[in-house]
Amino acid sequence: MKLSNTDQKIQVLEPGWTPERVIRNVINSGVQENAFYVFDIGEVYRRYKEFITLMPRVQPFYAVKCNDHQTILKLLADLGAGFDCASKGEINKILGLGVEASNIIFANPAKPASHLRHAASTGVNLMTFDNEMELTKIKALHPSAKLVLRIRCDAEVVQCNLGMKFGCDALNEAPRLIRAARFLGLDLVGISFHVGSGCGDPPVFRRAIFAASQLFDYAATVGYNFQLLDIGGGFPGNKGQSLDEIAAVVNLALDDFFGDTDVQVIAEPGRYFVASAFTLATCIHSKREVRNMDEKDSSVTHVMYYINEGVYGAFNVVIYDHFNPIAIPLKGFGGKLTPSSIWGPTCDSMDMVLENVMLPTLDVGEWFMFENMGAYTLVACTTFNGFPTSKVHIVISEEDWLLMTSELSVCEDQFVFGNSPSNLRIGLDVGDEDDKWETPLSVQSPVCRKPSLSCHVDVLDHCSAQPPSFLCDFVEVEPIN
Ligand SMILES: Cc1ncc(COP(=O)(O)O)c(C=O)c1O
């Protein structure tokens, strides 16, 4: 099995190495300018194992929307996971990996007609719905679909509430929809719910599983024999957050309400598998000191740092996912702390990553690290204002690599071993595509490029002086015209 369809190698890290050390090594080269992710694929592998161990009755159908990096999808497909797809595009992505259509749930309760037709033509039969209009559409476009009714049951503490958009009321609407499906002669097979993403209210799973069990009973009274319970997503994924409590609630509720049945139970975890696997490194490219306006005291009151990732890129999660990023300066927190803000690279004043945070004095060319950047980040990035999407450097610890390769037949030639500079791609931008790189001029001999003759003489004077090292050392990606 190949875990990637590009030539990018996965770096196997020697004992003691961490994503943070990889970041430091790339940065210490002095020639990396663009932000980049370090993606620990071993983390996804371990979390998959943990999920099926902690909830043995629950089969995970990974929510592709959370992070559709090919390496994640390929690994999970090989481990036997199913997939939750929200659109024709996601369905194609998963079918393209060779996954059986029966291992996909089309879990978007409101589907465009062409996507529904596509599901019918590719044999993707399992799908969710929560309203009558969807039932009529399905009757017309995919009458042999296996339907799962999505009910609403919201967590009281949650990062993203999904119930305001999807899920019918279990008491007042669900019975009517079950009867409507029966009337239309549709194959209704079960109940689903999503308690909300980033759930901080474990008991909600018991409430939702109980509500679902009541509807299993009701459906039996109108002639259905439900076979599927889909407990959705919501499992927290950041470092230090545990699945234990939710797993205990789910297992007990399944025993209590579905104990003596052979109902198939699935879940749609997204962030749990991927959030902590990605660490983002960003570089400060500009800085503004806001001073007291007082004539007698012009001290700095606030520092604004501009970095090369913002809300139009990875930090879209600040807006859409209600994520609170934690900026870790790679040089540490030593020294006097000053009220600061962190801004993205675009010209939009909305492009703010952190409004008010205490930071030590940092310079242009210094770096921040942000952990837990794997969920809903890369999938929703834009290149607004011409800023590129950060690239991904994939790593795995030797220990995880041994475990993974003892279970899966992965091609060894896609891995590089050890921490030699060439493996870290020091001096080059890290990427997941086939980048065409030439040895940067600045690496051959650190010279400052002269501006054109039309420049003002002051600029020429300035340029002949020794420039700050960070300006000299960065790699020029594009040829200068
Ligand atoms: C239908 C559905 N399933 C699963 C998920 C994944 O949720 P999470 O990342 O909280 O596990 C989402 C997230 O929006 C979703 O909409």
C-alpha cells in the first residue's frame, strides 16, 4: 500500500524526535520562510486503534470533511474504516481509493439532486435525511436508498452546534417522518444524530441513544425493523483531551438500550482522528509597535505581529470552528511579556488570529508553533490575496512505524529513515507536491539582490549595507523578472 499518491516521502523519526524538533530543524536552516505543517501520521493510527478499543461495538466512518489529506484517507481505508461523505466530490475521493460503496454513508441531510443521482449511480445507498422534501427527492432519484433519519439532540457544552441546521425533533417530527417514509415505500433502516462537534457534555450521548431507541420501537409499530444506529461525531481531538468518559457513556447506553440486539452501530468521528496530528509552524514577517500617545511616555503598549497564516488559511477555524489557537513562540516565553495581537498576512482587518495575548518580545523572522491544527484547517483554506496554502511534511515515530507496518503491508520505499538534513529537507520549502526546487542563491552565497536602477538612491545606499540575516537567507521561490 502507498500512503500517498505523490512522491513525497514520509520521514521515520528516530527515538526522541518529536514534530517540534522537526520544526526547529527546518527553521534552524535559516532558509525556510513559508508556514508549514508537520503531520504525525502515527497519531492518526494510534487514535483509530484507541477508538475501536474503547468502543468495540462502534464502527468508525471517518468524516472526510474534517481533513481529506490523501495519506489520512488511505491509512484509514486500509485499517478498515468506513467514510462519512457529504457530497459527490467526497464520494468520488473515497471510491477512488478503492473503498466499497457499502462502506460510505452519505451523511448530508440536504443533498443537491445531482449528488443524489451520483450516489445512486455509484451504489452509495446509505444516507441520512431529516425532512419530507428530502424523502420525496430520494423517492424520485434514488428509490432503493437505505435511509437513516437524523434526529436532533444537542450537547450543552460544545465547540460547534450543528443542531440549529440539521436533525428533526425526536418527539414531534420523527414519528411523522417515519410514517411518511413508510407511505412512500422507502427503506428506512435506522436513526442517526450528531450531538455537536467538540462535545464537552458526555451524558448527551446517553440522552441521544435513548431517544433513538424509542424511535426504533416506534418504527416497529409501523412495520420497520431498524438495523442501524449512527452516533455521529463530536469526539474531542486535541492533545490532552480524552475519549474515556464519552466512551464509557456510549458503551453503557448501548448496553442499556440496545443490549440484546444485533443492531449495527456506527459513528462519524472527524476531529478525534486528526486534530492533534498536525502542528503548524508560522513565521513573523512584520511587526508593529503601538505606543503611548503621551508626549512624556511613549512606551510600547501593545505589539502587533504579522504571520504567514491567517483566517483565510489554516486559521479559518478561528471563525468557522470556534477554535482558540495557542501561539507558542519557538524561542520560548522568557523575558518581559507584553500585550500583543497576531494577524494573518492578507490586507483584510478581519484577518486576526489572536486579539490579545501576552508574548515576549519577538523579532521578524522568529516563529510560532500552533498545535492541534489538523481538524477543519486545510480543507477550508483559500489563497486569498495570493498567499499559498501551507504545505505538509509527514512524519512518523520509529515505534509507530513498526506497529503500523506489522499490521499493514505498506511499501517501504515511501519512507525515509533518520533525521539527516536531506530527510528534513532543510534549505528547501517542505511540500507535499513534486516541487521543482533549485539550490537557492541565498544558500550558495548569501548575497543581497540589488534593486533595479530606477530605485531611489537612498534605497541603493540601504541595500549596500549588511541586511538583517533573515532577509538575506530566505529562499526566493519565483525567479525575479
Ligand atoms: C454529519 C457530520 N458527521 C460527522 C462530523 C464530524 O464531527 P466531529 O469532527 O465533531 O467528529 C460532522 C462535522 O461537522 C458532521 O457534520
